[in-house]
Amino acid sequence: MSILSKKQKSFSKIPTHIAFIVDGNGRWAKKYGMPRNYGHKCGVDAIKKIIDSCSKFGIKVASFFIFSTENWARPKDEVDYIFQLAKDMFEKTLSEYKEKNYRIHVIGEVSKLDSEMQEIISKAVTETQDNDGMIVNFAINYGGRDEIVRACNSLIKSGKEEVTKQDFEQALYTCKLPDPDIVIRTSGEIRISNFMLYQMAYSELFFPKKYWPDFKEKDLYKVLIEYQGRDRRYGKLA
Ligand code: FPP
């Protein structure tokens, strides 16, 4: 048993949902004189490891923002490489995640992705849909603003003239997920870059300086320790 799993017992507050903005792959690679795409490759390895760490800590939902609606503006060879990595990641981890009882979930405008990516995602989601362990949620071609506009349009199309918060939440990509308790953006950038704009209303935010490929279980543990001391008041008095 690792030191972390022993210490986990001392947590009084275990977050249900942690969302990661996996930032800094390119800068990490540059630091080591390597091409940006190498950084993305190592970024995928870091995602795989952190998924298992989340499960170890008893997290119920782990989300990863891996491609935004704005990331299409990056050079084509980088975009193509990211999608190749994402395809490989889904394909190579599927049998392992089935065994580990993880349930794969995807948010974002998947219908705009190439047909191979759509098929791979659909297979991973379908083949893990009966698992009742941790939900591993990937945000791909996801944008918070697009999600909100899309929800408005679907509610208008359904004929509603007035909506409740519940109606609105049901129309979001995240309708089946709880809001994130914690959002972690690596790389030292202090912004949320169009991620879960509605859902993040009361999330606790963390901005570790490490680039994503360097973010390890011990760094997640530090976040969880700091989270113990955060006073989530939701507007009430302490
Ligand atoms: C938000 O910052 C960060 C993301 C949407 C994650 C970006 C990560 C990748 C594209 C690589 C991940 C790929 C794999 C396969 C793991 P931003 O850079 O979109 O926004 P900013 O310009 O405001 O910093």
C-alpha cells in the first residue's frame, strides 16, 4: 500500500468530482528540448496515471479537458497528432478500464469529430456503460459557451417558454454528472479557458505551477490536503 493510500483515511472531505484542465504539455516538452507533440504523448501517460490515483482516493468522477472548441486554431499537424493520441488512448485503455470498472463518458460536440474518432468514443462509452465504478469523463471539442448556447437552443426547440435551473442543467452535456468540487489547471496559468462555465459556479480552484506531464499522484494529494481546509460556504455564513 502506498503512503498516499494509507494517508487517504485521514481525509474528512473527499471530493466527488475533480476536473482537470491538462495544460502545459507543449511547454514541458520545450523545457526538455523536445517537440510539442512529445509533450502531448507524455501528457496522455500522465492522464492515465492520474485516473488511477483519483480512483485510489475514492473520487467518483474525474474529468479531463483535452480538446477545446478553440484548440482547432492550433497548427493542423498538432491537432491531427492530438486526435491520433486520443484514439490510441481510448483503444489501448478500453479493456483495462472495463476490468477496473471505470465508466467512460465524453462531453463536447462529438458529432463534429471524424467518423473513426466517433466510433472509437461510442465503443468505449457503450462497452463501459454498465460499470458502476469511477466515471472518467473526457471533454473533447468542448466549449463552455457553446454548451450553454446549445442548451438554450435545445430548450427553445423543445417548445419551452420558460425554464428552471433543473431544465437548463438537463440540457447541458454534463446532465448526468455532478458539478466539479475541485478544478485543477496545471502549468501556472490562472484562467479557466471556456471550461465548465456553468458547472464551476462553486468549485474550488487550484492552479499548480507544474506542467501537466509532471503532475503526479503526490501533487493531487497536496491539492486534497489543501481542499480539507477550504471552507465551502455557498453564500452562507460559516
Ligand atoms: C485549456 O487551455 C486547455 C485545454 C483545453 C487542454 C489542451 C490540451 C491539449 C490540446 C492536449 C491534450 C491532448 C491529449 C491527447 C492529452 P487552452 O490552451 O485551450 O486555452 P488558453 O489559450 O486560454 O490557454
